Amino acid sequence: MPIEIKPLTPCIGARLTGIDVRRLLTSDEVRAIDAAMDRHAVLVLPDQDITDEQQLAFTRNFGELEEGANSTVRNSELRLAPAFADVSNLDRDGSKLARDHKRRMSSLGNRLWHSDASFRAVPAQYSILSGRIVPERGPNTEFADMRAAYDALDARTKAEIEDLVCEHSLIYSRGQLGFTEFLPDERVAMRPVRQRLVRTHPNTHAKSLFLGSHIGAIVGWPRPEAMAFIRDLMEHATQPEFVYVHKWTQGDLVMWDNRTTMHRVRRFDDLNVVRDVRRTTVRGDGPTAAQDAA
Ligand SMILES: [Fe+2]
């Protein structure tokens, strides 16, 4: 079956058919997906009824897996293998997370715009999200094109931000929601990391904004001025013209390039309705900025 790619908006997102994720991909197929990712940044592969093993094998086509993606969950509490980020609302016994469950509190941070693992010195490349049980009434996942957002800035702003470096941490994003319950060892693991505000894509050489709710500082700037500016940039970058809204159908496999996009999930009735979505992540190929020597 030939690969077919249909754009979903003028700038971001495409629907890709003609690939069966359950079997081994040829190198031509992997190259075609990479090329489509470079162009569209978000790909939707419908009707992919896959197992965890098939999802892992598919993910490995694109690079090294990011392990330990469940940043705030201990291994003994995991429902899925550690290579998965469990984005469901289920605990390890398969029942829905209670309203005040710590994992639920923490995962509410996914409702804020972010790029996966930007709080790690080596941030994520691709995220691959499999919709195993998808509620009929949402939630949607929204994706913002950070290349289009960068391109739309005026020349003065582009020059001003070219070499800025931000500090990212889960403590900042969770803190925005008032979630501050971290254990001492979690706080150490969540030390802020530095990321360039403007990234250049290694294949396309397109520049993009590297933003997200994990940002809590701009190096060298007074904090309130930094956060007011980041808020302006986030508002600019998430205008509807830069956004693709994905309405999930069960069996969708959605993959996105975290280097050129931000995303967020919307609110849904998670106390009463099961949503089982499982993410694998391809590790990025290096840091975007030198880390603080301290
Ligand atoms: Fe995410």
C-alpha cells in the first residue's frame, strides 16, 4: 500500500496512511516518515491497533528510547514498562486515579502548553502516542507550530531572542498549578536545565521557538520581566492559525517533533471515563545549551 500524506492545516499536522505499525518497517518507510515529520511536525496514523511491543519496535526506528519518562512516579507504582510514559488516568491496578492522587495532580500539568522533556538537559525528539482506549467526548490534544510562530515574529524580536537561554523545570510548570508536593530527591532530580529559546532544526535548518510551561527563568533577566515576556511569546505562539487540534479516534497513533512543536491536552471527565493513551519517546541527540557549571 503506498504511503499517502494529507496535510491537516496550512502549517502543521498531516494524516499519514499506508504504513502498518504492527510489522517491521523498511528503511524507505522510516525515511518517508522522518521526511513527513520534518515537513509537518505532527503526523496522525489512523487505525493502528498495536501492542506495547509493537509500539516500542516502531519507536526504535527513529532513535534511542527515552527511558524513565514517568518523571514523578516510582517504578513500583508503574502500570506500564518504564519505557512508556503512562498518560492514562489509570493506576497500576487499572482503576481510575482518585481525585487527589499524586499522579493525577502531577499529570494535570499536561493541560499546560509544553514540549515533552524540555526539563531534561537532552530534551525529547519525537513523542509517539497510542490511543488504546479513547473516550468519545474527548479530550482533544492541541499542537502549536513553533516554526510558524518564530517566522511570524518581527525582525527586532527575532534579533533580541536569538541567543537567549531559558531555565526549564517540572517544578515551574507544576508550580503554576499550585502543585508543590515534591519529595527532596524529586526536587534534586528536577533541578532546572538550560535550553536555547531559539532552536534550529538539524535537517531543515528552520528556526523555531523552544517554549513551554516548564520555563521559569531567562538567564540574566530579572524573573518577573522574563516571565511576562515568556507569557507574551506563549500567547503569540498558540494563536489558532498556528494550531492543529486533534480529535482522537481509538487506534490513532499520533507522533510529533518536540523540537518544533508545543502541545497540551484539554480537560475531560477523567474521574468517570477511562482514557488509556501510552507514550513512547525518542531521545534527542544532545543539549540545546551549555548547562550551569554548578
Ligand atoms: Fe506532553
